Amino acid sequence: MLLAKLIFKNAFRSKLRSTLTILGISLAIIAFGFLRTVVEAWYAGVEASSASRLVTRNSISLIFPLPISYKEKIRQIEGVSSVSYGNWFGGIYIDEKNFFANFAIEPKSYLDLYPEYIVSDEHKRAFLKDRKGAVAGQNIVERFGWKIGDNITLRGTIYPGNWEFVLTGIYKGRDKTTDESQFFFHWDYLNEIVKKTVPNRADQAGFYLVGVKDPNLAVVISERIDRTFKNSLAETLTETERSFQLSFIYMTEAILMVIQIVSLIVIIIILAVVANTMAMSVRERLAEFAVFKTLGFSGGYILLMIFGESLIITSIGGIIGIICTFPAADAFASAMSNYFPVFIITKETIYLNIAVSFLIGIISAVFPAVRALRLQIAENLMKVR
Amino acid sequence: MGIFFLYSLRNLFKRRLTTILTALGMALVVFVFASILMLSEGLRQTLVDTGTYDNVVIVRKGAVSEVQSGIERHQASIIETQPEVAIGSDGKQQYAKELVVLINLPKRDTDKPSNVVIRGIEEHSLPLRPQVKIVEGRMPKPGSSEIVAGVNIAQRFKGAGIGENLNFALRSWKVVGIFDAGKTGFSSEIWADVEQLMSAFRRPVYSSVIFKLRDSSEFQRFKSRIETDPRLTVEAKREVRYYADQSETMAKFLRILGMSLTVIFSLGAIIGAMITMYAAVANRIGEIGTLRSLGFQRRDILLAFLLESLLISFIGGCTGLFLASFLQFFTVSTMNFQTFSELAFSFNLTFEIIYLSIFFSILMGFLGGVLPALRASRMQIVDSLRAG
């Protein structure tokens, strides 16, 4: 009990310094949690992907399409339960700043393949019926203040011209990780107009989405699909949705690495700040420790005092930091919703934050503690006046 | 002044551990600050160097990049006959119709695939880009399945080295040369004969048309005429502008990330400096009293402590900058979100960044030191002498 009281009194003896240190730790914990969340947001697409869906695309690269005749051929392959297809449309809503993903898709099969996009039956019926209809995620609907029935015009970058759509439905995500900022419309509508304007680009799908009966056979079925189209004019590359998403992440690996290095630097910076505080507290109190030793307190007792003080400071800072991470992340998420449609703080991040603050508390106290242990009683008692 | 400088310096030396820790914090902040600036500068440099001011790129209206664009053969020949196209020393028009597509190639070290830009070129594509130099081998012969690879691609992608073969579009392509385009985006491309690529990829249209202006000032007039021509649906941009637009998203991302990090980190470092300086003041109350009674003014005390804080931050700033300068040896290779293609750029240290970083570190030292120094200077002589 005495020990706890001593630790508390010591930790707040120099109020200004402790407050500043705590503030420093909180800031660092916010930064650290924040960077971790950025990294996780990067992987959000992978988290949300399903193992029972395959993506088939042109083996040369994403920008090359596949003929629409492949749909029937893929459907006949053993193990395939359903096939949908679509095109990345790349349309711009008013200004490039308003970026969101928009796809032309085959509506019925697509919504069946993606049960995580929840559309009410009424919206679904309206969407399927209206050729110019579109379904948008909750997130972008709120961002642009759209209402059901609104006319939405996208400026095509890949398919020239202005494209008119009617908002017939809004989808919500089933899971937290579901991206609620996409925009879908009828592939037939796209194809119909492309047929008139650029006939050589009509009847082509950018990608096929393939549902499989047994996810364990995904690899085998991928090979079957690719073998079917081997040596044809449009060879395919089929992989699970997960590895498809991962391939995008590999391409931006360098940025991800930079962020991870920076989060390590954050930790070193906090370490420097806290270690500094502890070094100073101990240096100021050497004479006191000498008195403690003279009175018969053991070295272990003094060690506990120093470590306890350091841990108290870091854990208070850590708690404040963790609490503040949430509003900070919210603000960032709304500012950067173009880049990160899904931006949530996970449990792991919080655990990691706690672990980091604990670790810093321990490491910062090591050097000062060693110093206090080695101290010569006589020499330091002389300082007592 | 001299005596104060020595006084501050010796004080710093006396409390080595604290000084080192505080300076280390500052050094890391400056390191991050400088490296983000260097990265943005590297990206900017890459894109500015990629374009040539007098060159004009023509893409389909609304297309953000050449990859998305398509220009029909008859449209391309209309543009070719425009009077603004410069005539070169060979008596021919400085004009090239190009095809730009992405292909998926595996990297040498990780085997992970990444998108690489492959550009179909014509006779004048090379003279239009004076920054591109063949460093090994030769250019591909027109009408052959030969390619040349940029240095960044040759080093990093499987089968892209000289003498090796790349397989795509049901053909095998021989790498007959390596070109170096310095720090420009072209160093991350593969070039081949445009007609060969068009037939291999079965793309009957060009992606873009590029030419050199006869007279640089004619651009605006040319642009408004060509964009309103009813036979064409195209957009004309200066090459410099075109490349800057392409990586706007990336540049903005780096800027936002960099600025948020710098703000958070610098607050941390300022707090670190404050802690150190408040302690320095508290430890030396007696000394302050002595100095004051010897006749030193409040101003002198203020200066002494401020100087100490500035010294720490200066040491930290220089250390951080020194560490950051090593980053120049690294090249960052990543996917450009806007074009989905591989783009390599390096950290670029300029004098402006050096000044900014040093200024930034000194500012942190000032902000961290000013409050403690004020406290020291406001002390009453009697009180401080007694406390000492």
C-alpha cells in the first residue's frame, strides 16, 4: 500500500512535467493507432472479399476485356455455380474530387453473388426493372445527398460522353468491412450505347465473377477456367477474389512499407520523450533514494517505485490516446473517404496500443533504474541538506 | 554573448543523456518531415521531367490517361496535317502516333505481378523525348517483335533484361536494348513498334498522338481549334500538364499524409523539448539567482535558456537531415492510383528542403524553449537565491 502511494505521489510531484509527458504519449498513441488503421484500411478490400468467389479477367492485364461469349462457357465448367460479369466504368461525378468506384454489371446475378450488399426487395425490383436504374452505397448517397428517383449524370473517362442514371436503390453493407461507396448500373445499358457509338468495343466484359459450389476447390476450378481459354485470342487469368484484391495491394507495397516504418519511428519518439522524463526524475531524486536505502528499503523496492512511476505515466497517456483515436479517425475518414471507403479502428489496434504503452513504460525505466540501483549511499547522502 | 554560448553548451554536455534523448526525438521528427518533402519533390521532379513543355499530347476527350484513350486512324491523320506541327532537321514532321497499354509482369525478386506500361512507338517517338537515351543495345527494328525496356523495368521485372525474352499477347518479344530516361516516368516503360503491338493486342486504334509545336505560343489557338473540330472528339494538353494531372491523386495523398504526420510528430517533439527545458530551469534556480545578482539582466537569462533549446533542436535537425539524406539512394516503386501502372520515383533532396527542415527544427526548439526560458527570466533574485 505504501508503495502504491509513493508511486502516485512521485508520478505527480512535478505536475507540469508529468502532464506534458502524458500529453506526448497520448499524441504518439493517437498517431500510432491512426497509422495502423490506415494500413488496415488498405487491406479492407481483402478482408471483405470472399473465398467462394473467383475473378476471371484477361491475362494480359486489367485493361483488356473478354468477349461476352465466355459467360456461357464458364457456366458449363464443372464446379461453377453462377456467373456474373461487369465493367469498370470509371465515370466522374461532376468533379474528379468526388471519386467513387462505379461498375456496369449484370444486375441479377451480381446481387445474388454479393449477399453482403443488402438491398431491400422493393429497391431491387425497381432496379431490375429500370434499364437506366442504378444502385449506390449508403456512404456516397449521404455524401452527395441523393434521394431515390434522382437523376445522376456521370462523365465517362473510358466510355466517352455524359451518362444519365436514375437512382433506384441504396445498398447497405452486411459487415463493417463492406465498402458502402460503390455505384452499380445495368451492363446492358452500357452495351446498348457502346454498340451505337464504338461498335468494336461492344459485347465485351471487363471481368467475370464466378461463384463456386465448394470454396475448397477454388484453385482447381480456376485452373479449369484458364485451361478452357488457353491459346485463344483472349486468354484468361482466374484467381480468388482475395488474391485479386491482394494483387492491388502488392502494387502499392512501397507506400505501405513507408507507413509501417513511420509507425515504428513514432514509437521511438515516444520512447525518447518518456525515457527522458524518467531519467530526469531519477536524477533529481538520487539523494532520496540514498535515504530510502539507508532506512533499509531494498533495491527491489526502489526498482518497483521507478518502474511503477513510469508505467503510471505511460498508461494514463495510453488511455487518453486510445480514447482520442476515435474522434481523430472519424475526422480523417470523412476527409479521406475518396481514398479509404472503409476506415474503422479494430480491436487488434487497441490491443496493440495498450501493449505499446506498456512496453514504453518498461523500457523507459530501465536506464534510470539501473542508475538508482548502482548508487553509492554515502556519495548521494551528501547531497541531502 | 560568447560566455552564454559556452554556458549553454556546457550545460547540454553536463546532462548528456537528456540532451541526446531530446535531440533524438527532434531528429526523428525532422527525418520524417524531410523524407516526406523529399518524396513529394521526387514525385514532382519525375513528372515534370517526364513532360517536355513544347510537346502536345492528344487523347480522347474525357480520358484521364493514355491507357483509357483511343484515337481512330483517320482522326490521327487529321491531326497530322495541322500546320502547328514542327518540322525537324530531317525535313519530316515531329509527330508520333502511339499505343499505350498495361501488361502484367512478375517482378524479379518477389515474383508478384505488377502493371507495366508498354508503349507502341514510331520513328519520331524517340526524338520527341530528348531525355530518353539508349544505354545498351539498340532501338527495335520497325516491323519486328523487338522491344526496348526502361532501366527501372529491366532491373526489376523478370525477362526484361537485355537479351531476354518477354511473353505476352501470344508472342515472344526479344529485349534488344535498354534505355535510360533519368528520373522520368519513361524509365518505367517498355517500348515496341506501334503497328506490331496493335496487331498483337488486336487494338485497331491508337491511344494518343504526340507532336512538337512549331511555335510554343501557338498552343492555345491550336487547342481551341482542335477541340471544337467536329470530326474529332479529342483533348489537347501540353505534355508537362498531362503528366502532372496523372499523378495529382498520388501527390495529394502524399501531401495529406505527410502534413498530418508532421503536425502530430512536431507537437510530440515540442513537448519533449519543453520537458527538458523546464527541468533545466528547475535544476538551476540557484544559478539563475547568482547570475542575476552578478548583474546579468532578465533578458540575458531568457536568451541563455532559449539558446540552449535552440542548440538542442539544431543538433537534432542536422542529425535528422543527415539521416534523411541517405534516403536518396532508395527508389520507391509503386502503383499510381490514377493510371494503375507502375511508377518509380526517388527521394530528392533540394536546398529548399534543407532550409525548410533546419528552419522547422529551430522553430520546434523555439516553441519548446520559450515558455521555460520566460519562467527562468521572471524569477525574483531573492527567491531563487534562497531556493538554490
